[in-house]
Amino acid sequence: MKRWLIVLVGVVAALVIIVGTAVATTLFNNRTSGSEGAGQQSSYASTPGHAPHGSARMPGWGWMHGGTLRNEADYLTTMVAHHQEAVTAAAQLQRSDRPQMRAFGAAIVKTQSAQIEQMNRWLRQWYPQRSPDRGYEPMMRDLTHLSGNQLDRTFLQDMIGHHMAAVMMSQQLLVRGLAEHPEVNRLALTIRNDQHAEIFQMMRWLRTWYHQPWPGHWRSGHLYRGWDDTTPDGPSGQMGPGMMGQ
């Protein structure tokens, strides 16, 4: 019985990685093909520390170390770097013309800044010899020279893939039982479930404001159908286009 359970968990983890990567690749392709003119490309393509527009490979997936996390410390150091990039990008939304985007950006900054502080405390307490993740590959384009619709659309397109990476990384930690402390397990559940919900909100905005279609895998949220949001198996119910307000 235990052997079959281990096999089942392994299969689920593999499916999450494969399907999730396929979805993220679709989103990345939509992102690179849906830019609003050549001027947008020049605003970040030459900016150090930001993902190049139209790159042949998808940036930001170096954290997977060949597709797997190694341990709890690996999760924490990588998630700190991942969150820091999100906070930097979300702060730019205070220049958005849309109140929904300004509020969304402020919420990301507040939530993820607190999570960064918590993860750094754990790293100092439990893994004092662990150095920061200096090999993190950026996923977000430079937003500093964008404004109006360009700013909002670029942020949404990039942050969906960014959130997907956090969901996948947290799911790996949970399904493979890599968390050595219950606090980390709870944080991973929170990150996975909250960012999963935010992915659908961002997709709803892209559809409403820019008529960008939903990727097939996500139209009814069926990647996570039936998962329980209190366990490593995933969010419960079906989360789709109508789950949150505009």
C-alpha cells in the first residue's frame, strides 16, 4: 500500500511540473508576441538584470535545478529572490492609471515583503551558513520606462508566469515532503493558494482590458480541480474566470 502511495505522489508531482511548465510556456509565448510596438522592447531588452524580450528560452526557471528542488533551504533562498523581484515590479504599479492595479501592486508589496522578512529570519536561524541565491534568473521585464496600458499589460503578462513559478515551486516542496519545519509547510501552502487565485485575477484583467484569451489549460481551472486548499494536494473546487471581481 505504501509503495503504491509513493508512486502515486510521484506521478502527481510529475504531472504538476509538466502541465505547469506547458501553461507557463504558453503564457510566455503570448507575452512575447503581444507586445505593444517596438518601443516597448527597447525599454527593457538592454536593461541589466531583467529578462530580455523575445528570448529563445524562458527566463527564470533556473531555480528548478533540472526540474526539482533539493531541500527546504533551497526553497527558502530561491523564494526570497523570487519574491524580491515581484516586490520590485509590483512597486511600479503605483504609477498605473487603474486603481485596481495600484491596489493589487500595494497588496503584493505588503504580503511578499513580510514573507521575505520571515523567510530570511528562518534562514538565519536554521541555515546560517546558507548564502543568498545569487544565481536567480529574472523573469520580469523592466517596467520603469513603461506607463499606462503598456505598464499594466506588461506587468500582468509577466507576473502570471512569475506566479506560476512560485505555485510550482511550492507544490514541489509540499508533494515531495521537503519541508523540515511546519512553518515552512504552512507558508508554502499560503503562497501556492494565494498566488494561484491571483493568477486567475490577472488573467481576468487581461481578458477584460486587452481581450487576451484564456490559455486552454486554465479556462475552468482544471489543472487544480478537486484539490484541497489545506493539504499538499492543492486548492479545492474549480477556480476560473468568474472567481474574483474585476
